Amino acid sequence: MTQIPIQCEQCSAPVKFIPAGISRNTGKHYNEFYSCAKRCGWTWREGKETKPVAEPQTTKDMIIIEKLDEINDRLDKLAIYLKEKLEL
């Protein structure tokens, strides 16, 4: 049995599971895989060698990704807040 990674081998960030689905960009089916939660470009698929799928990003790209992650966190908190208020 293959060991599923729990952190990115490229940047040591947590790993998230991406279920099988259909690409929004190409419309093609893809199998499930694991990806870096910080979107550094690293992915892992069962039975395939672990490797980065993109060149390392620039500092500017990483700053943009961090800012987007902060915005997503705030939106998640806002969604939880609104859900709680609407359930009252």
C-alpha cells in the first residue's frame, strides 16, 4: 500500500485531497489527487512519482497567493457568521 503524503514535499505546507472531477478549463475528466494547500505547484497521485508540476513561483506570485488565501479565510469566516445569523 502506498503512503499518502501529509505535507508538501516542496514547501512543507499541509496537503489537501482533490476528488476526481471535470476540469473547468478543459472540460476533461481528471482522477483524484493530493495538492499543496498553499498552491506551490506540487501534486501527488496514487501510483505516480511525486514531483512538482510547475516551476517554482516568484516571490511576487507567492505574495499574491498568500493574499488570496487570507481573503478566502475571511470569506469562510463570513459564510459561517451569516449561516449562524440566518439560523437564529
